[in-house]
Amino acid sequence: MRLKLMVAIVLGLLSSQEALARKKTKIKLTEPVVTPVPAPVPENLLDLDLSNGGHVVIQLRPDKAPQSVARIKLLARRGFYNGLIFHRVIEGFMAQGGDPKGDGSGGSELPDLPAEFNDMPHVRGTMSMARAADPNSANSQFFIMLMPNLGLDTHYSPVGRVISGMDAVDAIAVGEPPADPTKIVRAWIEGEDTTPPPAPVEAAAP
């Protein structure tokens, strides 16, 4: 009787271990595949010099949003972003800029872009294209996330992420618009630095 009981216990333990092994295997098989982030290359690095004294480097992702990234590169080459302000900055949320009118209603003379929703999450440091109610209305404006907000995923088109200078992004003046807005002094693509440097500031007369 004892032998039968011991055999039953052993068989039960073996069955439990097999079931647990199968469960672990199933969990392993259903884990999401994480796509590796490509190594930064100069032609996909957007550099921003800010009026708060900070320098920001954003790794652009043409593999995720090719048309939006191409637009940002084109405008940066033209010097379009130089001198523009961050006109809408919400503490704990995001900092928005790229509007020549400085009030959120403007853009470049180029056609609006189609939505390029992708699997990049809106985490801290993500740069995404701003738009109006129409999903296909992004043009030149962008925003940088100050804190994660995954509710924006699949509603806006992420184009990259800050890889250096997030402290400068955190220091962008808050407001809608800010009383003393932070400006983009100069924006350029690291591997395609063709924009002229900003004009020297003349010293005030004594």
C-alpha cells in the first residue's frame, strides 16, 4: 500500500513538473519579439541648439517613419527650424515646436504628410509629429515627450528619440505659449551640416 502511495506521489510530482514545463514553454513562445534599435549614424541624428543653453541630439528613425523623417531632414537643411519657439509646453507631458507662426496653427509650404503610425511607444524622450484632427495633417511641427503617455500610440507618428541632452528638453520653458519661450537657435543633421551658423549677437551700446 505504501509502495503504491509513493509511486502515485512520484507520478503526481512528475506530471506537475511536466505541466509546469509546458506552461513555461507556452509563455516563452508568446513573448513579444523586441526589434533592436539600430546603431546611431550621423545622417540620422538631428541636433538642436536651444536658447536655454542646452544641446539636444535626437536619433531619427527612417525605418519607422520614412516620409516624416525625410521632411524633418529637408526642413533642417533649409534652416527652417532656426529661431522657432517651443510654443506649447505642458509640464509632465510634452514640449511642442516647429511652427513658424508660433501659435500652433502654422507649418511649412510643403504638403501635409500621411500618418505613419508605428510601433515606437510614446515614452520619455520620444519625438513625434504634431497634427490637427485629421491624421494626415502633420507638416513641420513636432513634440518631444517629457513623460511616457502610451495613450498617444497609434494616434501620432513617432519619428525618433532623444539620445543626448534630455536635461535641456526638461528645461524648456513651460506655457501655452510660455511667457519667455525657449527657441531653437539652430537645427541640423549631424552628417549633413550644411546650414549656416546663427548670426553673431551684436553687443549692446554702452
